[in-house]
Amino acid sequence: MTDRIEQRINSLNKRLNSEKRFRIYCIGAMSFALAWVLILFLNIFSSGYSAFYRTVIQVDVPFLNLIEDTTQFTEMSSEDINNLSMYSFSKKAIYGLFPDIEEKKDKKMLIRLFSIEFEQEIREFLKSNKSNINETETIYLTASDDVDQVNKGNYPRDLDEDKRRIKDIQLLFFDDLVDRGLVSYEFNLPFLMRGDSREPELAGVGGSIVGSLFTILVVLILSFPIGIFAAIYLEEFAPKNRVTDFIEININNLAAVPSIVFGLLGLGIILNTFGLPRSTPLVGGIVLSLMTLPTIIIATRASLRAVPPSIREGALAVGATKMQAVMHHVVPVAMPGALTGTIIGLAQALGETAPLLLIGMVAFVVDVPQTPLDASASLPVQVYLWSESAERGYVEKTSATIMMLLGFLILMNLAAVLIRRKFETKW
Amino acid sequence: MGFILISLMILIGIASYFLGNLRAKNLRTSNQKNLKSLSHYYGYYVALWAVVPALLILLMITSFKSFFIEQYVLSDFIALGSYTETELSLLFTQIENTALGIKLFDENTILINGAVNKLNYINKTSENLTYVTVLGLSGLLVLYSLFNINNKLNSRKIVEKFLLVLYFTCSLVAIMTTVGIIFSLLYETLRFFSQVPITDFLFGLNWSPQRVFVREAGDLDTRDLANAFGAVPLFAGTFLIALIAMCVSVPVGLLTAIYMSEYASPKVRDWAKPIIEILAGIPTVVYGFFAALTVAPLVRDIGQGAGLTVSSESALAAGFVMGIMIIPFISSLSDDVIKSVPQSLREGSYAMGATKRETIVKVLLPAALPGIVGSFLLAVSRAIGETMIVVMAAGLNAKLTANPLDAATTITTQIVVILIGDQEFDSPKTQSAFALGLTLFVVTLALNFIALQVVKKYTERYD
């Protein structure tokens, strides 16, 4: 008798234990998924935030060596200043940091502490302050990428010298400059404003932000009206027949087609058959709007379906035509849902990369595009491009670009949630 | 030019709406006659006449203009008869560049100069002509439709008919997209298979299209073609990476779904579910960067610590990160399915004395199985079509391997590798990318179809 009771208790304990274990597995799985969200974000943020400031080095520039009287700059036009030969003058200003250096090799090393556009930076300073230039001006010059990374602590200093891009003597110069208080950080505005560059310290996301904006604008202009009209037709007017069934099957299938196939469509039809210009936000936008249309149509149809039939019937009962009932009463009520769907579709389009690679939006573009017909990159493509580059400086820039991309996506999704909360009617 | 013309058209449209509206109101007050529609419908009616035909004409002009301009400019050269089609189009680009001020040639200067002058002349005239045609047509039609307004005209019907046709056309875009995809893929694929036998593509074991690239298209050896385009390594790599991804995402996704639907309190659910769904909203290029820069080196270091040789582009790293990306697809779909199992089944099971685990494993999962399998299939199709993670983190060279620590390449990776940057058309290398695209399209479509059928066919109805 006691044996059987013990057996029962044992088996019950076993079952309860396995229940406990199962619960732990479930919690483990969920924590695993949550942990990766955290790891991903921490990883990106910890390597990306440092791209938002940059290292600059103070240099005293003796303008008196360039010209006898600094007031003469006031009368010069921008063109005149562009024609001034300033290269050796700028170099001498930098040599002024270490007047004792004699050897040519060391001087070259010193120059390499700075970004290659140091002459340009001095010229820009001159242009914007030409009316009140003193005999000697203190200018903050952009440090080269290697110095920037060393200063931010991203670059291992204890490697062998021949494995390092930055040499011992440069480190010596750099430490001395730090001791003299000439090295400082400033907000990295050029990173937000400029286009791409082969030099990491000069590369910016401005071009790709504008490219992304143009692309999204094209997507909005094309897919919003087309998507909403198509949804209205299918939900409100379409007779139940083979054609409309076929359209519906098509829309559902398109939602499941891998994005790269849309890139092949863009390449085969839009570029090669219609001959639209390669690498442009216009073509990118067309391809991405074909891709986002199913999302918009499906969301709009769902919100049209949620409008109760009494609204339609009420309008029809007071003499409205079918079109009037739909356009004046049903569609306005369904608009918040359609907008939410559109914003989510746009967010998808903003993060999409693969189709853009195929239509050539991977070109190296230095200029910030002015119109949707200029060649340009987009934010996700910029991430791809920079992640392929070997220089250390691009790692933080890539992460920073991802941070901005994620920022835009979060804003768009927040907007979608807010629109839904604020304007959606509950029946 | 396009921008100014479009803005003018918009202005004309707005103006003609007010004109039509005004005329309808005037008619109503002066004639004491009843018009058949409300006056603003007459406004829309006039505006449609003003804008729609003119826009269609503009569209036609812009799409055929370049062809006629080319014919006209090159007429002297065509008359010579000694140029081939491709030479002519090259010549035209050169003439265009010369017209823009880029000096390209020294020979044939008289003909070229003539052509450049012609080009400049025709560009100017065609622009003027476009303005005159489009604006003239629009103006005429405004007048016509204004005088057409009378008490017999039911403009509401016409406007509504137009809207209906417009809506229908918009819904056809989905069909046109599908047709476009199938057409562009099939066209290039068929041209590819006319050079490379389809069996070599489907069953060949060696993928190295770059070999074809280095030769001139003229002296291609057929044996070379056969050996260069065997897609089996790509299929195997795609399968391997998708398998690794599923090994990560299926257990995690399913257990997460079970926790969410059966164990979690509403409070935990409310914050955990959106956080996990963030994973689905992150652009894939971000995962690619994460895989290539963080996970792949980590996998390599761990592997080397254990004494294994791990490629820095291992299939394991790419597959693992892809698995993480897919977790939310499986978890949210399975969550919905498990939740939709009727409460009576749960209660029946509890009443028999079953523990929660026993209820879930023996009652709920079997009941929800079709939906869960459907979600797995959708996830597989997602994994196969995923591009950026594998382009950035998986190998670029095709190699037949089943070792997850080795570099493997996928269909999508090869499409990107072949088509990125400048590509020459008419080469089997470029066309092979379209053949791969067609394979991908067919496989993902089939998977989605099967997933839908599984859900439809095997789902039990409990009510």
C-alpha cells in the first residue's frame, strides 16, 4: 500500500519537475530573444556614438606670411581667395607647431597628423572671416582619421610599429600636442552635412540622408495614392469575379516575394527597357514603391473593412450615390488606418538595401544630391558601402549611420502608433 | 522643363475647376433650368478634360521623343549606311556629349558638327512644341467642356465613372508588377538557357561565372560555359544557411510563443512582445553589419579556442544572425495560432489533472500544428530570400560544403555579386543572375503556397 503511494508521489514529483523545467526553457528562450535586442543595440551604440564628435588640433596660422597687410583680404572676392596659392603656406603654419624639426621625413609625418584637406580648411576660414583677419589666427584643423581614432581610444597603441598605420614619431607629436592642450573635441557637424569620401575623417552621411529622403518622397508620391485607390476599388467596388480574385492573389504573393527580385525587376525593366537613369532616387523610389504597395493595400483594406456597414447604408439611405458614400463617409473614417499602413510601408522601404544594390545606388557619390535625378546613395546602402571599407574610422561611422537609420525608423513607427491612437474610431 | 509644365497643368486644373463650377452656377441662376448634377461636379468635369488628355499626350511625347530625336540627328549617318545599330547609338551618345561641350572627336567634323547643330535645334524646337501642344490641347478642351455644360449633361456620372476606372487601373498595378517580374526574369533566363543547358545549371557542381567574364563573348567555349554555371553549390549553401537559421529560430521562436500565450502575465506580455517585434523591424543591412563585424569574429575565436579551423565568413555566423532575425516571425505567428485554440480544450485537459506542460505539449501543440508548420514554412521562405546578411557575412566564392564552419555562398549573394556595379548585358554571366532570381522567385512562391495550403487544409474547426 505505502509502495503504491510512494510510486504515485514519485511520478507526481517527476511531472511537476518537468513542468518546472519546461517553464524555465520557455523563459530562457524569451530571454534569449530579448537579450539579442539588447546586445544588438548596445553593440551599435557603443561603437557608433563616438562618430558624433571629432578630434581637432589648434594651429596658429600667421596670415602675415601670406600677405603684407591682413586688411587686404577684405577686398578680395571668394574667387581671388581660391586663386591664392596657400599650400606651402599652410604647411609652414603646421610646421610652426614644432619649430625644431629639421628632417623632411619628420615634417611629412607631422603633416599626416592632419586631414588631407587642411589647406582647404584654412582657405574656408579665410573666406568666411575675411573682413577681420588678425596677423595670426588660431584655427581648429581636422585631425586625420588615425589620430582621431587614437584620441578616442579606438586604436591599439601597443602594436608593433610596422603593423600600425600611425607611426611612433606621430604618436610622439600627438602626445606632445595633447600635453600642450592643443588637441580637443568638437561636435562632428561635417559628418551630418557632407557626402561620402575616401578619407574616413571627411566622410559624411549628408548625401545619403538626402538620397534616402528623395527615395522615400518618390515612394510616398507613387504608392500612397495608388495603394489607397487600389484598396478602395478592391474593398468597395470590385465585383466578385475571376479578375478581382486574380488581383487579390497577386497582391498577397507580391507581399511574399523576396526584395532582391524587385531589384531584378528594376534592372531588367525600369533601367534597361524604359531607360531611366541609373543610380538615382527616382528609380530606387519606383522599385521600392512596387515593393511597399502590397503592405499599403492590405492595411488600407483592413481599415476599410473595419468601417461598419451602417455608415455606408446610412449614406445610401439619404440619397448618396455609392461613390459619394464611399468617398465622403467611408474613406475619411478609414484614413488613419491607411496612413498607419503607409508609414509602416515607408519605414520598410527606408531600411531596404538589396534592390538598391542592383539598380546601382551603390555608386560612390561625393556630392549631396540636389534632385531625385542625381546619382546618390541611401542610408542603408551607405552602411553596406562603409562596412566593406577597411579603415578603422569607417566602423564608427557605419554604426553611427545605423543609429540614425534606426532613429528615423523609430520616429516613423512612433508616428504610426500615435496616429492610430489619436484618430482611430472604435465602433 | 517637366517641372514647370506639371506645375502649369496643376494650375490649369485648379482654375478650370472654378470655371466649370462658376459656369454651372450661372446657368442655374440665369436659365432657371435644372442641371442634372451639383455644380462642383461640373467643376471636376471641366478640370478632368483640362488635365487628363493633356497629361496622356505629355507622357506619350516624353516616351517617344528620344527615339525620334535620335533618328533625326543621325539621319545623315544612317543615309551613309555603313554603321551598325550599336555604333549608331554610341555615336549618338558622343554627339550628345559634344553638344554639352565635352570634346570627343577630331575626325568626321563636318558631319558631326551638322549633327550637333541639329541636336541643339531639335532639342529647342521639341521643347517649344511640347509646351504648345500640351497647353494648347488643354486650353481647347477646357473651352469645349465649358460649352458642353447644359441641362442634359450629367457630369456626376462621368466623374464617378472616371474615378472608378482610375481605381481599377490602380489595382491593376499589382498584376502589372507580377507580369513585369515574370517577364523580366523569364526573358533573360531563356536567353541564358539558350547558351547553357538547363541541366548543367540545375545539376552542375561548379559555379565560377567570373571565368566567362574574362573572355570575349565571341570565343566562348561551350565546355567552359557548362563548367561555369552549375548552381548546386549555391543551392546547397542557401539550404545550409537557412537550416542553421531555422535551428536557432524554431526552438526559440516556438518556446517564446508558448511562454507569451500560456505563461506570461498580461503585463509581461505587453512589454515583451513589442520588444521582440523590434527584431523584425530592424533593417537587414544592420544584421549584416552585426554578423560581419561582431558575430563572425566571435565564432571564429571560439572555434579556434576549441581547436577548429573556422572561416571568417562562416555559414554559422550568417545563419545564426539570420535565425535571430526570423525569431519574431515564428513567435508572433505561432503565438496567434496557439492563442486561437479554444479555451475548452485547455480546461478539459486541466480537468483531467494534466500539468500545464502536458496540456501544451499534448493538447495545444497538436491542435495548433498546421498553423505552426505554416509559420515555419513562411520563415524558411524568408530565410532563403534574405540578401543583406549573407552578402555581408557569408562567403562570396561558391564551394560545395556541408560544414557550417566553412564559408558558404547563397543564391541571393551571387545575384548581388554578379549584378553590383557595372555589368555588361548580353553576357551569360549577367543572365545567370536572372536565372538565379527566377529560381528564388519560384521556390519562395511555392513555399508560401504550400504554407497557405497546409494552414487551410489541416486546421481543425472546433466550433
